[in-house]
Amino acid sequence: MIYLAPLQGYTEAEYRLAWSSFFTGIDIAVSPFVPLSESLIFRAKHLRDVMPDKNLKMPVIPQVLGNEPGKFIRLSQRLADLGYETVNWNLGCPKPAVARKQRGSGILPFPEKIRAILDKIMPHLPVSLSIKTRLGYQSPEEFYELVTVYNDYPLESLMIHPRIGTQMYEGALHLGILDQTINSIRHPIVFSGDIVTQADFELISNRYPSISRWMLGRGVLVNPFLPEILLKGTDHLSDEIIRTKQYNFMDELYCEIKDKFQRERTILNKVKDYWSYFSRWYDGDVEIFTHLSRLNTLNEFIPAARHYMMHKPLAPFETRIGRPVGKASEV
């Protein structure tokens, strides 16, 4: 089973809809997080990404970010009213502005606080709960105690990104800690992290034969065919198929972004962010992104992007790297 990762600013409803129109292989997505409301009312803009009419092509699990039990329960009830049966609690976000408030991965050094929150919310949730976690915030050894907490609750799944919060999205995965704890985890595991090629997947899946759920994020942004390749075990796709699907996908995504946002500058910045990944599709990715990032209007940007898509040589899938080029916003 393949999940689409929650990448804030990237894998939102417009991306999921456009991707599903041209590619296959993703079974379900976890939405970028919905923040807990400061009031008793959850504003429509906070729920827009998970509204059912925006998610007809790809099933979605809404993700919640926060550490206040009462608000967590109210948001879960709102999501249940929309028809959702599972919510995901984000204990993985490493951004300093989030972590210093003991939200996301910032709460991981305090397992008893996690336990206290779970004790308060679990009896009252109208939906099942999954958790997306890192191994810790300051040290991967924090995971030993976290596992004992997670095991005490009936979680739908445990989504594990085997880095720590202070690593952000760089550095080696701490697979040794996962090796030592995997057999003691009582929940279905979803593995998340650095699966960018078929070789990456084979290496990790052979190491953990008990795992059958996989989460892809940046790997899909640099290669939208990746889920299909992993399922079929081959990447023998013709250049014509690759180029045509990627061209049509980019056009569809652009239309979805235009429908969502009004201001040209906002739309332009969004497509530039995506092209920090999409430029990896072609040879000369740094040159491509440098040129596109300097364009100041959509009337300049869109024809230039389409020109690259039609004429620039395709980069082999195995040479693409699952991180953005240049200074696009990080997930």
C-alpha cells in the first residue's frame, strides 16, 4: 500500500487532483496538517484542503497538528461529520517555529506529555487515530520510550520517518534504531523517508519484510511515475509517454492553482516552488530553475516552462534527487 506524504505547500488538494488525472499507484494521501483553531469554530479556509468535494480522485486522511486535547477532539468531530473515519496526529514536523511550542516533533522529548494527551483524547475520538512520528527530536534514542507510549493505545497505524527533528530533511536515516525496535511495535508501520528510486525501495523493503505500507513524498515530486514503477518493478517507460504525461500534468496543476488563488504573484510563486522539483525531470536542472526563478510574470513563465518540457532532454529517473533545486520553500 502506498501513501502520499503530507508536504506542506506541495501535496495539497490541487496537486493530488492533478496527479490523479495522469498517474497511478498511490492508494491514499495524508493531507498537510490542519492546525487546531484558536476558537471553538474551525474556519472554512483551514478545512478547504480536506473538503470531500476536493478529494474525489484520491482518498485522504486528514492530519492534525497541535497539543491541546479539547481542540483536537472538536476538530476530529468536525472531520467525522465530513465523513472521515481516521485522522493522523502530526508528531513529525521539524520546523523550529512548530517544535519550540512542543508541537510536531518538538513534543517527542516529552513522552509523558504525549501519553497525557492520548489519555484525554482517545476515549472521546469519533474516528480512529494514526500517528506520524520521527524517532525523536534531539536524539534517536528517544524512540525507545516513545514506542512504549505508542504501544499502549489502539492506533490505526504508526507512520515512522527515521530521522530526528533537528535533522529537518537532511542527513542519514537512523535505521539502526528502527532495527532494534521494529519487532516491539504493536501497530502496522508505514515507512516514510528517502524512497526516491526503485533501488531505494528494494533496499528498504528487503531490510524490513514485515512492512507493507510505504509513504512517498519528495520522490513523487521529482518522479510522478515512481508509485507505478514500484508496483510494477520496472521503469521501462518511453520518452514520449513520460514527456506527454508530465506536460499535461503540469498544465492541469497550473489550472488548479489558478482556480485556488487569485493574485498573479501568489500563483507565480506557487508554480516556481513546484518547479524547484520539476526541473529535476530534465538535464540541466539548475540552469532551468535559475532561469525560471528569475521570470516575473506568468506570461513569461508558462511558455518558458512548456518549452523546457517539450525540448529539454529528459533526465534518467535514477539520477534525480528528492530535494528541490535552488531556494524554493522547504516542506
